[in-house]
Amino acid sequence: MAFNRTRHLLRFARSTLLECLAISRLFADRTSCHRFLANQFRLLLSSAAYVLMQALRRTALAETDLAQAQVGTIRLRLLKVASRVVVSARRVMFHLASSYPYRKIFQEVHERLIGRPPTAAVDGT
């Protein structure tokens, strides 16, 4: 009896989590592998991505245009950005295009994440 109740609670918790993650569009509803552990690992990564996006929204995106944005919008505007990556011995630099429309928000989020106060825009806009 207790086993059936526990199994029912676990199914309910998993289905609730899947619904929340599917709404957030982090591809947690896609369990295309036939192996349980592979699907469980994919769900774990999606859950971690969701938690990180919520933390980003709460800390670095506060008081910006993207503070109330959906996860998919944040991905498109801040994370899926074409840039040239230059790796040196001490640092990794991302060179964004000069026509990147969200450059100011990107710079502000970066400065908040590294702990510096926001500065004036570099490109003069």
C-alpha cells in the first residue's frame, strides 16, 4: 500500500516538474532516448538550466527590459549571440558585432555578474 502511494507521489511530482519545465521552454519534455538514465540526466540538466535562468533573471536582469521576459526570449537575445571568441593565456574575450541591438543590456548584465557597477556604453549609444 505504501509503495503504491509513494509511486503515485513520484509520478505526480515528475509530471508537475515536466509541465513547469515545458512551459519554460528548456526542452525538458523531450525524452527521446530509450534509456531511463539518459532521459533522467537530460531532465536534470534542464532543471539546472531553469534554476540558473531564474537566478539570472532575479539578479542580473533586475530593472532591465528583460526582467520579466520569458526564458526563450532571454536565450534568443542574450545567450544565442554570434560573436568572435579570442582566447589568450589569461582571458577569453567575446567580440560582439557593432550592430548587436542588445549590446547595452548584455554589457550591463555582464558587469552585474562580475560585480562591477554598470558603466556608460562603450559604443556611444
